[in-house]
Amino acid sequence: MKETGKSLHDSLLGTSKSQRGKCQACGTSPMELYELDFRRSSKVMKCPRCGMLHVYKKDIIGKWRLLKAQKTDFS
């Protein structure tokens, strides 16, 4: 697909779930969007390599800040 075709495709269908940022455990980039909460202005990103969850919250300026990183516990 040409560059103009890619940008048109992204504008119509949206971009992929991949987001910028690095995992705190393994350093993998990009991470996948796992959950987005508009009411609390928070998002959870998941590392596709190690499965670690990263919780981000918007600060007063409007930038995403990392609150905590935790390993998933699906027992």
C-alpha cells in the first residue's frame, strides 16, 4: 500500500492498538492498549512480550504519567 493509501486507511479505520512507551520489565516497545477509562482519565497498557500491565493516569497538564507496573495474576 502506498503512503497516501496508508494514511487514508488509518484515518478511516483508526490506527492499531500499539502505543508508544516501553515496558518497565523487559524494555519492549510498543505496548498494546488493554483498557481505557475516560471517567477516571486512566489507561492500562499491556506488554505483549512479558504480559506486564502498566497503569497510566493523566496529570494536571494533560500528559500521561505512569502510576504503577504490575505482573498479571490470572490464577
